[in-house]
Amino acid sequence: MAAASKSSRSSSSPEAPSNSLPLREKNIGTSRNRSPSTSSLTTSRTEVSAAAGPTSSHRPHHLSHSSISSQRSGGLLALFDRTIAGIGEPRVRPRQSLTRISTGLEQPLASGRSSPDRTFRGARPASNYATAITSSPTDGRQPSPTLQPGTPPSQPYSETDPSQPEPTHVSRLDNNKMHQTSSRLLRMTDDDRPFTKDFKDLFATLIVSLLPLSAHRVRLTKVEHTFLSEDAINNLGSLKFSQSNRMPDPKDPSRIVTTTTTTTFSMAKDMARSICQRFLEARFIESADGRYQQVYTMKGSVWQLTPKGISILDRFCSRNGIQQKQVADLVGTSLPQLVTLERDGQTDKLLTDRGTIEVIFRRFIGANGPNVKSSVGSADSDSLSDYRDGLTGVKMAAERKVGGKTVKDTFTGKAATDWLMDCSSTVDRRETIEIASLFVEYELMEAVQQDRSHMVQHPAHNLFQPTKHAIYQVTAKGRDLVNGALARGRPSESEGLSASRSTGIARDSNTQRLDKILNDPALRLLFRENLRETHCEENLSFYIDVDEFVRQCRQATRAAQKSPSTAASLDGIKEIMAQAYGIYNAFLAPGSPCELNIDHQLRNNLATRMTKAVGQDVAMIDTLHEVTALFEDAQNAVFKLMASDSVPKFLRSPKYEQTLKNYDFDAITTNHSQGRAPERSQSRSNRK
């Protein structure tokens, strides 16, 4: 078990000089004592920026590549800092949103006292969150031309009067900055791997810090868009990601409020290499020489992003408003169609209900038909370019001799796990084995030849062996599923939709349909794909993020109310408050990268609450109650929007018609007409 200590302190930052953009550092150190087999963990610094005077309206990412000083080994993976700053010192930014990646030199850290043994596997990832305020002075004789009193608080800064004078740096007010810090380990699952969302965010943050990727020589040729092993390891040693949003202060439109979200990663070089090894195993990166390389070396090797890695990078940049030309060049004209699997929010385990497994299996066989190769050699090759589009099915051999018999359309266990690793959002080989084993358990495929030696070494792999010596083929039941002949449940939903449209079912029936979609992992997977195609995925992402936020908020507030004076309970509240600012900056702040279409008054109420100073200690619980209520109002608005607009489009889509016929949407209409209580109201009550 890990022993760890936490730190939480308040501080005021000094005034920044005029006409400059300095970086001020607050070094907060916490020693984390672990079991003899692991080393201590230390926090990294908090970085806050301030500026005054004119700057460019398109400021590039701030990047500095300094040598990283040697640190003590960093525990399981990495350590985050989380900072919530309420109303901060004056600073000026020229645009409503700013994203910055930086790497810098680590400073020596102070030691803190140890706390009782405790693990953080279930904790949220810690990040730095800050809110700062910038003010344009007025002399009382002339009204400030910055913003008129009638200007709505939610108006993006870019839409203000272009004739306004440049903001002026003013001296900071006393006691106008609240700075709180708590530290957490990167969240780990029960089987000792990072939580998928944190893992992907870390990967994408690293790649953005390496941009622009340059050409490197591999043997006799140069390969574009590549990086060296040591560059990634050095950057992981001290990596920060910041995003800012500007808006007028709802209480005083003459001032501009800046909310900033900052995430800091810090780790020693040996841990950085271990993280890069996990990136390699998850198929985010691959060797630039075209060979199947399984070990990430400390230096000298040249790496490039896989289509899967590019897809993760693109989604991260879209969510955080990062605009880099090279990202667009990497994406090209199309992205691989990865199967984005649903996960349990508390354990990060894959949701592997039968419906989800059947959705994966259809894609596994091939969206455009089986991927049959003429020779066994090409079917069993380790080529890295076979699944670039994500739609091509697993490689099968047209004919293969097995035990003296000729068997058609077979594939190896290794080919199956390779496809699942390359074409879905799995991040660990163990997950691919779990999915493939369920293919066998549900009789969608069967073993033609088992790998007995592997089964001796791994008794748990009795259904499926991920090796080249294990041979499989699709069963008759699997073929029926792919061809649409295998049906579950009630008759075709497409017929029910036609009847609904012709009889004029009330629009509220789509509310019940959306409840069914959100409560079924397979339907939610397909619905997310459809929203991505129609550029509305941020609605579902926000809805799910708020669900998770509300659940964790209620847990943290209950713990704090039971033990209001304990440091652990207050740290939990600070964690949730920081998470709230992260959601606000991503989805709700004016000009945010994934800004949602919500009611104007609700947006103003959110802006008013999120730009207030956050209370200290127990008073923060009251703030969280207010924030939670506003977030749930926004969540309800997004739910109604998805029900009225996205659900009908999804159910009418020819792409999903074959799958949706297995779901009984007719019963929803019947239950609604009989006055049954909505599932949504029931599910929301379960949060308490």
C-alpha cells in the first residue's frame, strides 16, 4: 500500500511588471513515502502567467525544452498538482481562449510530513486550476469604453467593441487571490494501469509539446513527422498544459475575467520511459522503420504516431481548442474509424455486455465485408499498415491446412488481438483477450486449433489464446449476426419509427428513447459515433462528465460534512472544485472549445457563479452545491436538445438500422402513453 502526504496552502502572487509576460513559480513540495519497493513522489511547481499591454491575437503554444534535472523515482506513474485560484491578480490576455503547452526545468522541492498509508487508485486526476481577473481602470469622470453595462456577461471577448482602448495593467488589489493546492497520483485501476482518459490526455499533451514533429533519418531515408526517444522522455519530466477563457465580469462589465485550467505532469526519466513503453503497447506510437518493435529504448530510436495515436491527438486538440497546422496535416483527409468503447466511470473497466460485444464483432469482421487474404503468409504477417482506416476487418486466410484438413476463412489469435488493439479504444492487451474470449463464449467464433503450450502457462486463457499458433474461424451464429439474420428482442425498430411518425407520437417519447440509449452501453457507443459524425459529440461528453462530477461531488461533500475538520475531506472538496472549473472551461465558458448551445440566462448564471471567489474550507461546500445545481440545469438543457434533435437522426440513420432492429423502442412509446415514470427521473434519483 502506498503511503502519501498531501499539501494545501494559500498564497498571494506578487505583482507582475508591466508590458511583459513572466512566468511566476510557486514550488510546493510533498514527500510521498511508499513501500520499500517503490520510491517517494514529489509534486512539481505551479505555473501562473501574467501580462499587460498589447500582444498578438494568435499566440502560439509556449514551449521551452530545457534539460530536466534528475529526480527521485516517481512511484507508479506520475504526479499531478491541482490548483484552484479564485479571483486573481490583474492580467491581460488578447483572446477569449488560450491554450499553452510548456516543458521546463524542475526546481528542488521541499519535503512535507507523511500521512497514514493510503492509495489513490479511485481518486480523480489532479490538475492546476486558476481563475484570474483583469481590470481596466476608470477615473469616475468618464465611463469605461471597455464594455457597456448592457453587454451580456456571456459575450466572448472577441465580439467586444474593436475601437476600445488597449487594457492597462493596474496594481493588484489586496487579498484578491486565493490559491489552493492539493496533490494526487495518476489514477490507477485495480490491475495497475492508468485510467484511460488520463492516459490519453497525457499522451496527447506530450505530442503537442513535441510539435512540430520534424523529419529524422531512418537508415538511408528521412521519415517526416517523427520524434526521438529521448525527446519524449525529457518532455515528460516536466510537462504543463494550460487553457484560458476570457469573459466580462458579470458584476462589473468594465473588467475582464480570465479562468485558467492548468494540468501539470512530473516524473523521473525511468518512469517516463515506462510511460512511453505503455504508449507503444497501446499502439499510440510505432517504430518509424516499419518494423514491429516491442521495446521503447531510452535514446536513439525514431518513432511516429499510429492512426490510433493521431485520432487521440485530434480529439484532444478539438476538445481543448488547440489549432496546429501539423495536426491537420497528420489527420489528412480522414481519420481511422476507431470503435470507442464505453467504460465504467469508477473502475475504468470496459463495459462488455452482449450488445456491445456484438457491435464490436460486426466491426471486427469488417464494415465492408471480410478481409480475406489469398495466402497464409499475408494473413499472418505483422504488417503495421493493414488497419489504417479502422474499417477493414481482421485478416483471414482464404484456406489453411489445420490437422491435415483444409479450413476456410481462418485467422490467428494474434491477428485478433492486433485488430482489437489497432481499431478500438483498448489500451492494454489484456482487454483485447477479454473481448476475444467473449467472442468465443457467445459462440460468434470458435477455435479450429488451440495453443496448448500457451494454455499451460496461462490457464485463464482456456477460451482464447492470443498467439499465432491458435487458429479461429467465424461460426454460423457469427455469420448470421454479421449478415443481419440473427435478431434479439422485439421486431424491427425501423417499423416502429414509421408507425410513430405516421401517428404523430409526442416528442417526449424521444426523451424515453434517449434514456434507453444512455443506459445501454452498446446503444451509447453507436450514438456517440453518430454524434461525432454530425459534429455534436460535445453534448454527450458534457452530459456524461456532469454525471460523473455530480456523483463524485456528493461523495466528497458527504465525507466533508461527516468530518469537516479533516485535511483529507477538505482536499476532496478542492479536487471536485477544480474538476468543476475544468468542465466549465471546456464546455460552458464563452468562447470555450466545445461551447454548448444553452439558454442565455443559464449561461449568465454560470458565468456569475464561476467568476466569484471560491470560499475557503467548509464554505467551499456551499459553493459546490450552487455549481452542481447550475451544472444539472445545463445538463437538462443538453439532454432535451439531444432528445429533440439527435435521437431522431440517429434512429433514422441507415448505417445503424441493422443493429437498432434488435432493440425494442416500440415499448418505450407504449410505456409513455400509459403514463409510466420516465427512466431519466429514476436514474437521477439513483445518484444520491
